[in-house]
Amino acid sequence: MRMWVSLLRTSAFLGWALLVGVGCSEDRPHLVLFTADTLRADHTSLSGYARETTPNLDALAQDAVVFSQAVTLVPKTGPSFATHFTGRLPETHGVTSNRYALPAELPLLAEHLAEAGYVSAAFVSNPILAPRKGFSRGFDRYEEFGKREGLEPQWRAFSRWAEAHDWSQPTFVWFHSIDPHGPYTPPPSVRDRFVGDPLFTAEARTVPLEYELEEGVPPSRVVGALPRYQRIGDEDRVAWYVSQYDAEIYAMDAVLGRLVTFLRDRSLYDRTALVFTSDHGESLGEHDYYFEHGWFVYDATLRVPLVLKPPAADGVRPGVRTEQVSNVDTVPTLLALAGLRAPPGLPGQDLLAAAGDERPVLASNPSTYPERFVALRTPQFKYVRELEGGAESAYALVDDPDEESDISARAPAVMTRLRAQWEGLRAAQPIQAGRSLPLAPTDEERRRLEELGYLEP
């Protein structure tokens, strides 16, 4: 069976290589994908947040195209990155929860780039992205790190590799920071950076620390209380946890700044396309859901930052684009930056060549949740449906970005239109193209997953 899968993938690659002209001698830009885990868009200072959490991202944006309406299709790491790297919808690639491995028969972004002569390296820090899940396919080097050690070992590993690397070769780098994923434990040097500031003092809420979970209920399905893995001592102030989340964003942003400095110091910056984004956001108390993600499909966990700095030679003008985009656009965009065409049939688009038309997207929570929520989102509206019970709601996102007021009863025409759009897109979804399989964690993976709240100890 493995032999046939290998032959099928090889045949697909050869056909695609002939189509795009792989093997051309033309110079290709370097590609850097820097991703932050669990980073919601509105907690970056780039988005206008009151705290200066992302000064280096803000500076990068001066040379970049900023997409202010970027979303993920499933607010969990595995499904999100499966979409980032296959260019396919979750229902098509089949990785609809963190339990699943990438289908072996679906080619990934790094494999496409390898066929075009790219050397690639990845430095990642989330056990969901373990090599045996398939995420290392196509990379010449793939190193994993844990949250407990902090970002410094990960940065040192990248630095050692990058100093020794031959940058005359077209190169693809993926750097994935686990921060600001919980538990929120920023470096001591920045731990108190936002403690006591106006946002801190204005927030008086506390969150319960003690509660009982029904047997078998995962820690990510806690409403109205603090997930156990997030607990730091007896701290129950919402303001304190948010300050630590923001401090982790600041620490992650500092590493982004070091990477940009590395590129500038070696005259690589202008020859590099650098994309910054996240896999999903984080709920910080919205809808009584504290310091978690995955269960619902509200914008706190769906909206992500997306900053795309093209090579200087491309002549793309920096600015802000407001059309809705998603992680399904990553493959066609990065391949286009490399001078390559995406394989036929992918639903995404090259973001720098797109016309800016509105494209509604379908989002959902992971398939392992017994309460299946699905949503249709546009920049203006969100339609939410619970599949089993059929309960529906709708929100006007421009006037109600926190999705606190259901408009379904007072705007029936809008509700009817959104429901029809959802039904049409759902009916048009392609059938599954790959066969994903659940993988039980190893003992070491289980330990690391417990630390991050994915599993109960």
C-alpha cells in the first residue's frame, strides 16, 4: 500500500513539475513563514491594541501587505496547519482535529518547494506538529522544541543552522513559536511589563479556580472557570492572565525582530518573502470562555494576524487590505512568491494577485467536540449553526465584533441570506481527497500535551 501511495504522489509531482517548469535556473526568493501559536489578531499593537505587544511586527508591516480580515477555518493547531500546508479545506484533507495525521497521499507546501529546488528547515514548538503526524514532509531539517524551555533554545537552533547555511540556494524556513499558547509563562524579564497599566486596572473580573468536570470532558470544554492547566498558583484575576498572555506575545515578537535583523545584517531581507500569521486565536473571557480555544467559532479564536512582506524586487506596495482571506490561501500565495503555479483544483488564491473580492468562508470547531458548531463568515456578518440541534444565530461583525447580540430575530432577511449562503457552500464542498488517521500520542508527546492542556493528566 505504501508503495502505491509513493508512486501516486511521485506521478502527481512529475506532472505538476512539468506544468510549472520546475528546474528553471532563474533566481527564486527565500521564503520565511513565521507563525505564532494561539495569537488573536486584536491583541497585536498592529491592529490598534492599546498595549505595544508587537513592535517588531508593526515595523515589518511598514514593508508589507497587511490583511485585516484573515481567519482560520478550524481554531486548532493540527487542522489549521494541515490547511496551511496542503492548501485544502479541512473536510478535504481530513485533518479535522488534533488527533489526525496528514494523509500521506496529499503533497505539502515544503514538498512542492523541494521539487523546485528549495532547501528547507523548520523549527517548531508544538507537539501537535510532531514529524510522525506528517508535518515534517519535504523539509531537509525539522527540529522540535517544548514550551517549558522557552523560545531561546529554538532561536539558538535556528541561528546555528542559519549561520552555517548556504544562502545562495533558494531557502524556505518555517519558525513556529508556541507562545502565546497557555499556560502563560512569559520570560521573567517581561512578566510584569503590562501588570498595573490602565488595561490591567480597568479589569475587575475574577475567574473561578475550583470546579468539577464530568468524566471524559476535556479541559478545553470549561465555561465560566479557569482551565486547570492554565492555573498559576492561586491567581484568579482575569487582568493578570491577560497581562501574561500579552507578555508572551511581546516575547514572541522579540524573536521575530531578531529574525528580521538576521536577514538585514546578511543582506537577505530584500530577497526574502516573509509571512507572519497564526494558527488560531484565543478566547479571553468572551462568551464566558476563558483562556482557551477550539470549542466555539467566535472571532476571538477564528481571527488571526496576517502580514506578507514580499521581496523588494516584486514592487508590491505596502498597505492594508480588508477583503476576507484564510489559511487556505497560504499554498498558492507562497508558491506564487517562488514563481510557481499552485497545483490545479485548490480552492485558495494567490493573495497578491487577487482582485479583493469578498469570499465567504466556512469555519467549524474540531470534529472531536460532541457539540459541532459551524459558521459562515464574511467581513460583515457571521452565521452560526449547531449541527446536531439546529440552533442558529447571526451577528453583525462591524457593529458587534464581540458577537454579543444575535440579530437573527430582528433581521430575518439577513438571516435567510446567510443561511442560504451556508447551505450552498456546504453543498459545494469537494469530497475528501486524502485519508487521515488518528494517532495515539507517545509517552513523551502525552507529557507535553498535558502541559499545554490538550490532555488531562
